[in-house]
Amino acid sequence: MPEPLHPALRAVSDAVLAVTSQRSVEEVLQRLVEQARELAGARYAALGIPDGEGGFARFLVSGMPDALIRRMGPLPRTHGMLGAMLETREPYRTEDIHAHPRFRGWWPSGHPDMRSFLGVPIVAGDDVIGAFYLTHKVGADEFGERDVEVIELLAAHAAIAITNARLYEESAALSVLEERTRLARDLHDVVVQKLFSLVLTADAAGTLLDSGAQEQGREQVARTQQLASEALEELRVLIGELRPADLAADGLCGALRKHVDVMRRLHGTTIALDADRVVTTGDDARDREVLRIAQEALHNALRHAGGGYVAVTLHDRDGALRLEVADEGDGFDPSDPALRGTHLGLTSMEERAERLGARLAITSGDGGTTVSLEVPA
């Protein structure tokens, strides 16, 4: 009879397996910082990724209400203890953060006071690419050695997610063709995350087997095999997508139908398609712009709608086209300048619509988001 898995190791295993179900890197990192707070028994936790210019490219928080985070303003700078943890490969813990020479002695407006502190760098190769910050140990004056060990294990998994994110961002920056950029995003959102899940699941299997939990370890080995098969199939589908749409042979409706079929297979999401037979005008430039807008709108819906239902309609009325892509997600503010800075797809769709002399409308709220395009005859 194998010995029972240590509660902390079980918790780490659960955290690793939980993030395998997430798609975007942001979701994975948010899940990791939440698990870090729970595993270490901290009231507050954060995960920071520096931007190389004195600030943070990402700074995810757990334990603070959203209203408080908004009141504290923009992302922090890499100064004080935040910066100190990015300059070392070793973890640091203290009973009172105020006593550290790098502590600046002030907080942003509304920031809770903090005393006990645990900082764990996130290391990839020879570089420190981020850090976990945990404060206010619940039920004790300071964090313990076991807390350090557990968070160091999570930091190793966070390093994989951050590295994947950087590889994706670099590939997108170097891409020359917009279509290749779109496929790179799909590759990142689906296949890279599947491979990330594969790595984490294999790691969890090894941990379970080493600890004597043979049956649980074999379950994770089987899960690893399943993820590998899924990743292989998704790569085959995306390779097929590398071929440009043949609008001359398939027409706009046919090309859109093929793309929707691919997205269904990749994301496992219900996508309803209602497309009339669009009259061929010989204007491939118009059809290509409409197809690109449809692809971008569908990509955004699949990425942000939380895996819910998506509906795509394309109708031709006397030569005038109407395209609509609707999801049932949480919605967002399309006019938010900060959002425009990080989601360039919205601006791209508007520019394409302008070139067509068309009207593009984006409505979003609690019931979901709808992108509507009207192209005159």
C-alpha cells in the first residue's frame, strides 16, 4: 500500500493539473498566483513580469478586490522589494518587510499594510524573468521553509508559461504577413497551451510516481498520452490552415465555412454558421477584407467568450453584405484606450471596414459581444 501523498504535494499537483485546462497565458498565470496564495497561506499574492524598462509588462494579483486594484492606479514600477526580487535567483523571506533596506516606507493610496513577506524569483535559464510576491502569512508571524519549497515549484511552471508568451510575442513581431500572424495567435492559444499542459501533466505524473502514488501517476501518464495525441491533431489542422483561402474556387461563403470548421475542431466550441450564397462579384479584394474581418472577430470571440456559444451570420441582400459575429461572453468596453493598446485586432477591423466604405459596429455588455459589418452594394 503506497504512502499517502503529502498534503502540500497534493496541493501542488492539483494546481499544476488545474492550469492545464486554461487556454491563455494570462489565465494560466492568474491561476498560478491564486494557487501560490492558497498554498503558502498568504493573504495577498502577486506575480510580476518586468518589461525591461523599469516597469512591469504583467502584474497579476490575488487577494485584493478589483475595486481596490483599480483605485491604486497603473502597474507598479520595479523598485523597492519588487525590484529586489528581480535581481537575485534566491528566494527571500522575512517577518517584517519594513526592516529590509530596499523597503521604501510608503504604499499607493488604499494599499493595505504588509509585514511578513516571501519573494520567489521565476528563473528561466540564466535569467530572472519574473517573481512571486507573497505577504501576510495567515496564522503565523512568517512564512516557513515548506512555503519556499512549494512556491519554488510553482515558479518553475510559471517560467514555462512566461517563456511561451515571449516566444509567441516575438514570432508575432517578426511576422510579415497578417495571415501568418493570425495563425501564430491560433498556434499560441491552442497548440502551445496544449504543449504547456503536456509538460505540466508529465511533471505531475513524475512527482506522483516518485512519491509512491502509482495509480494516480498512471492516470497522469494516460492523460499525457491523450494531450500528445490532441496536440498532434491540432498541429495538422493548423498546417492545413497555412494554405491561403481560395476565394476564386470556394467563394466567400465557402472560405468562411472552411475556416469555421477549423475553429470548431481547434477550440471545441459550438460555432453556429448561417451563410447565404453570396453572389460572386469578381471583387476578390472586397471578399478578402470581409473574410479577414470575420476571422478576426471570430478569433476574439473564441479567445474571450469563455468557451461559450458563438454565432456567425453572412447574408447577401442585392449585393450588399451583412456580417455578424456574436458571442455570449462577459463583454468589454470597445472604446477603452487601454484595451486598444493591447488588442490591435479591433483597430485592424475598423481600418479594413473603412477601406471597404463599410460600417463596422461593436456592441458589448453583460450578455456578450456582437461585431456587425455592413458593406454597401
